Amino acid sequence: MTTLEAPPTPATGPPTPPPPTPVLRRPRATTGALSWFTTIDHKRIGILYGVTAFAFFVIGGIEALLLRLQLARPNGTVLSAEAYNQLFTMHGTTMIFLVIMPLSAAFANYLMPIMLGARDVAFPRLNAFSYWAFLLGGLFLYSSFFLGGAPNGGWFGYAPNTSITFSPGHNIDFWVFGLQILGIASTTGAVNLVVTALNMRAPGMSLLRMPVFVWMSLIAQFLVLFAMPVITVALFLLMFDRLFLTNFFNPAMGGDPILWQHLFWIFGHPEVYILILPAMGVVSEILPVFSRKPLFGYPVMVFSGIAIGFMGWGVWVHHMFAVGLGPVAISAFSVSTMFIAVPTGVKIFNWIGTIWGGSLKMSTPMLYAMGFIAMFTIGGLSGVTHAVSPHDRQQTDTYYVVAHFHYVLFGGALFGLIGGFYYWWPKVFGYHLSEKLGKWQFWLWFLGFNVTFGPMHILGLQGMPRRIDTYPANYGFDFWNLVATIGSFVIAFSVLLFIINVVRSKRVGERAVGDPWDGRTLEWATTSPPPEYNFGEVPVVHSVDDWWHRKYGEDEEGRPVRLEDAPGQPQPDPPEVARAVHLPSPSYFPLVAAFGLPVIAYGMTYRAWAVAVIGAVITISGIYAWGIEPSTEPGGHDDEGAELPGPDEGEGGDGVSEDGGPQQMVPAGVAPLEEAAPESASAQAREEEDK
């Protein structure tokens, strides 16, 4: 059988080049499981931060339950002394570096650009790198449990106890290198958020029109930029003592162990405000919405936060009153510790002023915000007692201190951040969490917290030392330790209730509109969840709480009255806007660059220098490829058929155009916001008043 074939068609142009090898092609997908590994969308990175930090919160909580079981009765046998030291160290390290800091970063990553009216962060790929470094640093730390033992020197790592002489295993090496990786993650993330807040604001949004949450996050990120280098220096010195037998902290060879305490607490006390300031910002956003009032004393709230940031650098020695620094130093730092209570007290009075006379709606976010005020006030008052040196000397290394900092960090930071979960959950995921389950969870959380940490004040005043794995039966510590252990399991049950709420509400929860709480700030001016580009039209801001003022004016008695021409619920942008807004494309290289960091750390931990060099090559190669990769690819992932700018249009390797914003195109026929929504007379009057 003969087959006749058509004659070949002659070529009419140059040959078509072969398609690029798939493994070398730049990722384009923005959906699907794999897209989460290459995303540089600030909202998805915020979600990654939040989910990862919550997972570490569950792990850290399990560690706390084991510690409390060990201490529930005298002469406990649940844990050995070595296991207790490892869990004690990892619990503190986890809750500070792997839970509260990244939870704050989750809120800042997701919300800051939208609150500022921006379409993206300043450095999207640097943002992704900071997340992957955080995740890999946390996994590196926890891999120590499977590689001979976890860090066991306390979250404070006092030298020379952590020197190679007294801690000869690899436990402390994991802590040293793990914190260095987490420090890189925090510092790079802080650079991105600071530049975003300062350079990416919408037209008209001056510094004193920024939401308070953005202000508090900005101050916290400045603290990160200046505090992380201090702890990095301390960790490098300890690393050299352990790896190369230097003697920075060896008193027998002229070293100074007090140097470690100075370096650690110069970092450690600003770190407290790194943890608490974002939660203060969250509470400052919740209270006005559920009080139906503007925040009382907005400028004072901002400047008190700045004052806390400055004054936080001058109080570290109150952690060292028992060291023997002399009366002059102790007196000076006693006074500074008293002074720093002033701007904190100002914030508390401003929050009370916001609530006072308001039309209160006691939804779950409001309950958490008010719980924050009460618990943080107790923690602040117990902290001020440490400004009195004789008082501090009696309480140093007792459970009174444990009670104090848990009332500040758990009763403060975590109360505020969980309230933020309930407040912004509809915005992020498009559905509400159950109010009924949320209120049950709050009251169990509130009860369990006070039952757990309230008795620790009594235990401390009775003289129970902290950092001990057991105690004799005849010291009188039995009852209150049992009460505290019961309270810790109540907290655990409330966390389980939160998880049930999330899973159940995903299936049957009320769908969220764009502005479900009748909010005040710009994140409520877009849909729930927001589109990838946040805003089809970049808003022009005329006042503090600009979104509220677009909806409401005031009557003769100062009560809010909805404007006749007020915008309704935010609607999805038309397809032409979605096609024309172009954002930086996904990238593999932030993950590649971050992946080399734990490889370096493993090599240094086990003195396998070749492995460390391989890790350095991976990181440097990832950064180099990242540097030469165009921020956007022609025909990229979000073209949707639109003609997009090429990689040479606009500057910056992270999707930043010549004017400092993310690369974008606005199609013909789409009016700017001022033309689409003319200002009301009241808005014009507010702008003149601001001028």
C-alpha cells in the first residue's frame, strides 16, 4: 500500500526558535499548590506567615503543657531534667521568634499595602525570601530534636553556660545558627516593610494620615533593623567561642560573661516592643470600628508609639539589677524604667477614651481588644514594680517575673493578634468566623490565661524559683502549681475551639461582603478577599480614616450621618482593569536563596566545612539569579491578553517603576478615583483643615 504525502510547504520566514526547556522557564501559575512556593504576592505571603506561625504556636503550646504537667505536683517525673531544659528553651524561643514576631509580620505583610492604598510592597521577592528564611530557620531549629537534642540553655542563652566547656554537644549550636537565620529573615522583612510604609503610600496619604496599625508596625520594624544587629553580634561572638575556641565570654582567659547579658538585653528589651507594638496597632483599629467613634487622640497615639520606640533602648539594665553594676547605673535605669510607663499609660487612656461614650458592639474582635487592655495593664503595672531595685532583687529569677512577661506577651500581644484574626478574617478569606464559637473561645482563653498566670505572682512572692524542673513537697508550692496546670489545659481547649471554628466556618460560615464591619480604613474599600492587585484605581486620600469619611458626614450634634452619595459595598473591578494592572511575576529564586542558609548552618554545626561552602554557593547563586532576573516577564502570568511593559521598562529588580510603585498599566477609559467619585463638600472642608 502506497501512501501519498503532500509536498512540504516552503518556509516563508526565519525558523522558529525551540521553546525553552520547561525546567528553566519562569513560573507563571498563581493558583495551585506549587504556586505557593513561587508566589511573591504580599497577601499570600502574609497568609503563609500566619499559617506557619500558628503551627509553631500549637507546637510551642504542647511544649508548655508538658512543662506544666511536670510542675503540677512536687517531685514530678513526667520529664527528665535534660528534657525539661530542652522543652523550656524551645518553648521560649518558639513563642518569641517563631510565633509572635511572624504573626505580627503576617498582619503587616497582608494589610500594610492595602491600608496604604498601594498595589504591592516595595520589594516583593525580598518579601518572599524573608518568609522562606523564617520557615527554614524554624525547621532547622526543630530538626535538633531528631539530631541529638534540642537547645537547652534557655531562650536567653547566658554565657558562659552556653560555651563549649559547659555545653559540649550540638544543642546550643542549633540555637545559635537557628537564631541567625531567623535574624536574617526578620531584618530583610523589616527593610521591605519600612520602605513600603515610607514610599508606597497612596496620593494624599501623609504620615499623619496613616492608620495606627501601620504606624505601630513601622516603629516595630525600625526596632528590628536596629535590634537584630545587636543580638547577631552576640551570637557571632558565642559562635566563635564554640567553634574556634576564642574567649569572649571566658573569664578565666580575660573574657567577660556580663558582656553577653548587656548585648542580649540591649536587644531583648526593644524586642518586647517589637512584639507588643503591632498588637497595640491592631487594638487601635478594632476599638474605633466597634465603638462607632474615631480613635481618641490619634496624634498622641502615634507619638506615644514613637516615644516607646526611643525609650525602649534605655531600660535594658533592669534585667540585670542583681548583677552588681553599682548604685549609679541602677538608679539611672530605675528612673528610665519608670519613665517608659508614661507613653504606655497614655495609650491605655486613649483606648479608654475611644470606648467612653461610644455605641459599643461587643463582637468577638471587640472582646479581645478590651481583654488586651485589661491584661496588658496588669502586666504593665507588675513590670513597673521592677523599676524599684530592692523589689526587683527580691523577684529576680522567681515566678513573679514569669507572670509579668506572660501578662505582657500573652495577655498583650496574643490577645491583640487573635482579636485581629477575628477582625480581618472576613477580609482575608471571604467568610466570617462563627460569633458564637468565637465568644466561647474568648471566655475560655480569658479564664484559662488568668488561672494559669495569675497564681504565678503568688508563687513568685512565695519564693518559687523559675527555670527549675521540680520542687520539694514541703515548700508550699503545690496548690498554685496545680491550679496553673489546670488553667493551661483550659487555654489549650480554647485553641482547639478556634481551630474547630475555622474548619466549620469554612464550610458553613457567613459569606463576607467587602466592608462587613462598616470599617474606617482603606482595606475595607476593596472586595473580600481583595484582588491580586488590591485596587483597580489607586485611591486618593483626603483625611485620616478616609474610607469612613467617604461614607459618613456629621449632623449638628456631631453624630455620624451616612452621605447620600456614599459608596456602597466594594464591587469587583471590571475585566479591563484586571487585565491592565501588571504586577511582578512569580520567582523560584527567593526560595533557592533561602534554602542555602540551613545548609550553611548544618555544615557549621557539624564542622563539615565543605557542606557549609555548598550552602553558601546555593545562597549566592540564588541571589545572583534573582539579581539578573527581570522583575516582570513579557507575556507573564497576569497579562490576560493585555500588552504589557517589557523587562526594561521601569527600574528596580522587584517590580518597582520609576515613581517607586509597582509596575502597572491603567487602560484608557478608566477614570482616576477623583473623577469616578467626586469629593463631597465635607471632604473638601477636611482637606482644607488638614492644610
